[in-house]
Amino acid sequence: MDLFTLSMEDKLKKNAPLADRLRPINLEEFVGQAHILGENKFLNRAIKADRISSMILYGPPGVGKTTLAMIIANTTNMKFEKLSAVTSGVKDIREIIKNAEEYLKIYNKRTILFIDEIHRFNKSQQDALLPFVEKGIIILIGATTENPYFEINKALLSRAMVLTLKPLLNKELLKLLNSALSDKERGLGDYNVDIDKEAIDYLIGVSEGDGRIFLNSLEIGVLSTPKEKNGQIKIDLEAIKDSILVKTAKYDKGGDEHYNTTSAFIKSMRGTDPDATLYYLAKMINAGEDPKFIARRIIIAASEDVGNADPNALVVANACFESVRNIGMPEGRIVLAQAAIYVATAPKSNASYLAIDEALEDIRNKRTGEIPEHLQDTHYSGAKDLGSGKGYKYPHDYQDSFVKQNYLPLGYNDKIYYKPTKNGYEKTIKERLDKLLNNYK
């Protein structure tokens, strides 16, 4: 490497964003992920013992996936190669594999191949890695923000550990803050910064566990704030707010956060928690989720989880869908909130949901019973000659419009699918059915 190249690299390093300049170079400097990197935890031990196996690092942005790979590179005696799935293809993979095979033959050492955003590799690109991972020619470390169980080939996944990295905790972000403000060589230690507690709390909240956003937003605030007469830079809440263009909730309509948020929304309605329901509803609305998609989820919950405990919930949910379709957003948020709160606070019963699934199970897996003659159609010539309709009792001819007779096919006579609960209106249904069955035996 010549002096010009060294000078350029030095300039690039100095001008890099704060998060890059403060990137840890060893495990002692690494912040977060104590569940896998804490003292005596598996990955900590594996790195220190230089016994790394193929792994997929899965987690949101800014939690240390690339940094962890670089720490492994600094710690291990193996050769380290890096690719980005955004800019690389099969040709690049083959070139690295060829070099890895030569390196193994000459030095008897394997190569670690780190692939950033590995979920962006298509099936054929992932397949190109498989035989070499299997033979042990390379040790694969893939980083992804997408669920690897959806995005990575099963064959490749079966040969790698999946390690989940979590958003940084508040105390961990505070640790980053202290490091940034005290480090004079790589951080902001020479700037004499005084930051308000309100500003810190807001910065922690807006970062949502993303260390990169946290540090780079802090740097923008410091560099864009004029010094006081005493040379100090005072960072207040407004300064931090002005340093961050938009606070956006983590939400990818095609990824994990979409499905997880939707799941949490439905489960909060089912669990009769209107506040949690509104929180996840707001998150979906803020992310630009299709309001009709949200309304459909409310309809499903109204039938699956409320059912006949409050039949009006389905009416409200359907009215919500029609209203949202007619008026759109932003006013549609009010309708969605009303319907979601109604479903969340309604009495619950999944009896209808369980009943139809049990009936479908019987239809699919058991012999289909013959419809009793007295229930068969009589609206065609010759029906009576076949015995159709014979012996049918017309319920309206009897007291309470009810008469005991067999409606289920032969072999299903004693089957009970619908088992009403004692919740809400379903209690009334149960009492009526019990009364009819007991009074007219």
C-alpha cells in the first residue's frame, strides 16, 4: 500500500460518521447482545477459542451485526473475506471460493466469508455457497435484517447457527453516549458537549435501539449547534429534534415487523387490551399500512375471537371496512380505532371458530354420512317415490318453533360441534338451547 493510499484511508476514516469511527474492534468494546456475547456465553467462548462455525446473524439495523463479524475477523487466525449481497454475484462467490481452496491447501487454514444482507442473494446464489460450507472450505457468516427462516435456503440454514441480535437497551445506548462524548480520538471528546436529560431521553426513544441512528444523530446535533461564549456546546431537546428529519417506526410491509405488528394487534384485541390495540394500530397507520388490510384483520377478530358473545362486533367491523373504503385516510383512522376498540373490549368467544374447524376436520377425514331422508329435497317430480322428505316435521307447527328430530347424517347423531360459552350474548344462546333440548326430549 503506497503513501497516497494510506493518506486517503486516513482522511476517509476521520471523515466517517461517528458510528463508524466508534466501531468496536474487540469484544471488550462491544455494547449489547449480552445474551450471546456475555461472559461465558457460547459465542463469546467460541470467538476467544477461535472455534467459529457458520452462522446467520439476524436482527434489526444498528445492533452490531457487521461489527461482530469484524471483531471475529480481528480475533481469529482464519482468513477473512467480505461481500455485500447488494453488489456481489455468483462470480464474486466463485472467486473467493477458489482463493479459499488454495489458502486451505497451502496454509491448512479456512476462510471466513462474511456476507452482508445475505437475504438479498437469490436461490442460485445461495446454492453456490452450499457445497463449500458443507465441506468446510469456508465458514459462512451472514448478516440479515429479514427472518432467515423465510429468506435463506433450508439446506444452507441447516448448516448454520441462527443467532438473533436484539435492539440495544436504553442503558446500552447511554453507554454509547458516554463513550462518544469522552473519546477525544474517535469521538466528540474535544467538543465540550453538555446535553440535557430531555434531549437524551428523546434521542434514546427516537433511535429505537439502533446504535447507528443514535450516534449519528448525536453527531449532527453537536456539529450543527453553535458554541456558547464559554466554548461549551449545549444540546437541548429542540436541537436533537432538529437533527433528526423524521421519527419513523421500524416497519417493513413485506417483512418481519409487518407480521409481528399485525400479530400483536390481533392478539391485543383478543386479549381485551384496548390500549395495546391502539398502539399497534397507530404503528401500522404511521407506517402507511393499507387501511383495508387493517379493517380485514378487525373483521376476522370480530368473528374468530368475539363471535356470538357479541354478534354486533361483526356488524361494526364490516361497517368499518366499508367506511374506510369510502372515506379513505386520514379520517379512516378514527373509524379503525372505533372498530378495533369495540372488538377489543367486547366479550370473547371462539366457539364458532372451533365449531367450523371441527366440522371441517370430520368432513375431510371421516366417511361422509348420508343425509337423512326426511331432510332431502322434495322439489322435483318423483321425489316422494324415492322417500325424500318422508317424516319431516315442520318446526313452526310446534311450540316455540322447535321439535326434536335428527338433522345430522347417520353416524353423526350424537355429534356436538357448537359449544356456546357463558360469555356475553352467547350465554343467552346457551340457555335457550339448553332449555329447548331439556323441555322437548
